[in-house]
Amino acid sequence: MSRTIIAIALGVAAIIVGSSFYLLAPMVGNVAQSQSPSSSSSATTTLTFTSSASTSSTSSTNAGLLPMSFTPEPPVISSYLPLNYTLYFVPLGPVPSPLTVTLTSPASISMRLFPQTVAVPGPVPPYVNMTVSMRPSASVAPGLYPVVVQATGEGQNYTQTLQVQVVRYLIVSYCLIFEPQPTTYTIPVNSSVTWLRLNSGERNGCILGVDVGLINAVIPSLNVSSPNLLQFHSLTYTFTKPGTYPFYCAFYPNTMKGVITVTP
């Protein structure tokens, strides 16, 4: 009798366990399906900066962020002279080191990095930076152009889209060199010339964080005088009549000067 009772009890238990697995199976399947799309999506910040982690366990658990920016933002470049600017990296969290950096642009803009591989010190200052030499070809029209910055290392990929501003005729005024570059231009009528303040030396021309000296642009025959230009500030003027137009800086009139010749 006791064996019969035990057999009946085991049979009932088997039925209950089997029913439990049958009821739980659809629930487990639904949970797996709802989680799979989000686990494979990439994270994108509001600065169009995307960090896509590798499938390896080390990179997926140690991925940090690496915001990147030009100084100034955006850099001003011209086909008439190559200019060097700074590309900054600010590690936020663990970031692989070293990183290999590449720049690409849809326009014909020549870009060179110094150095091409950068060592990341860690998630706190000092921030790392690279020098970028940029020069558009003469066929690139004035305007803003995207530049894709990609930094890779140890299976991690950091990509951010920045911008550069292309102008046709650019005059760079250096406060510490006392001579603009170039000093003369011959341009067609209705063309625009941009004067850019770009100091040389430590901290992009700032000594101990203080911008050195005062610079402006004066075109006496047109009664045009710009406000004082600080580091990275610019002034653009459009010449609407043919003629010869000397210009100078009111603070350094004997050295910082040049001539714009406007042809019909």
C-alpha cells in the first residue's frame, strides 16, 4: 500500500514539474527576444561622437569616452598657405593607449598629423593633443566642411565629426612675428579677404594663458578699421571696387602691413 502511495506522489510531482517548464518556456523566450536588439546597438552622444566597443571581454568592460576637438573650432584654412592647428583628446574613463589617429574629409583638403600615434595619459589632465597641418586645394569652394576623426587602439574605435572653415583669401597676423602672411594679394573684384589672428609659440600663441599684444586691420583708403582681434578671431572684408588698397595694423604700422590689389 505504501509503495502505491509513493508511486502516485511521484507521478503527481512529475506532472507539476513538467507543467512548470511548459509555462516558463514561453516567458524565457520572450525575454531573450526583447533584449537582443538593445544589446547590439551602439551608443551615440549629442556631439556626434560614437564609441563602438569590441566584442572582446577586455574592451567591452573597460571602454571609456574620448571627446575630440580642434582649437579653434572650427579652424580657418586657405589654399594659399598651410596652417597648423591643435587636435585635442580628453579621455573620460579608461581609454586604450597608444591610439592611431586618422583624418578624412569629403573635400580635397590635405591633412597631416604630428605624430600619427598618440599615447593617452589617463582619464585626468593633462590632456593629449596632436598637431594637424591643413591645406585645401584651390578647387575647394569657401564654406564649412566635415572632417571625420577616427582614433583606434586595442579593438576600440572612437569616431567624431568635426568641421573646418575654408576661405579663399586669408591673411594671418602674428603678434609675435610682426609680419602678416602673405603681405600681398591680387584678387578679382567682389572677392573677400579674411584677416586671422594666429599667434605662434606656447599654448597656441598665448603665454601663461594670456593673449599677447593687440592687433587690428586698417584699410585707410576705404576708411575701414577692424576691432581688436584676439587669438583665433578673424575679420572678413569684401572689396567691391577695383584698385590698390594698402592695409596695416594700427599697433604695428611699420612692420605689420601689406597691399591688396583688386582687378576688374
